[in-house]
Amino acid sequence: MSQGEPTPRDLAHFHTTTFAGNTLVCKHGEKAGPNSTFTIDAKANPKKLDVTIGEGRDKGKTVLAIYELKDNTLIICEAALVKERPSGFSSTYENQQCLEVLKRE
């Protein structure tokens, strides 16, 4: 969900996010997004996730997010680039946040 609009189901099935060590790669079909690194603060409430873009025009910029992990489901709410970290898990046109629900394969 981005800015309050759900991702069409047929597109959502082609989206993958891979976490390995401190790296993160998102793919949309065969097209990979920029390689990025991440840090977490699992003691914060809500838990914090910072993703630093590693290449491309936004190289070096950090996306601020919060996350929740339950069993095999990871919920991430991320701010638009250069916006403040979300305080809750919501995505509306006004807050311009992206809410992702990821399932482990």
C-alpha cells in the first residue's frame, strides 16, 4: 500500500525483498532496485528500520521506517525519502507513507 492505495494483487506477487546480513535488495519482477544497507533498532517501540540507498541518484540517502515481525510476516511502514519516520502503521495520501506486508518464503 502506498499513499493509501493498495498495490494491485497481480503486481504484488512480482515484488520480492531480500535481507542478507546488513544488505537489502528489492525486486519487481526481474528488475532489481538499488542495493541498499540497513540497520535496525529492535529495542525501540515501535522497532526502527533505516535503509541507506547504495547506488543510483539517491545514493547515500536514508529511508526511515518502522517494522513489526510476527512469525513469518514482516510489516514495514516507511516514510517517503527525506521525510520523518512514521509513528504508526498506516498509509494515506496525506502522510505519503508506504505500508508493506511481506511473507517469508
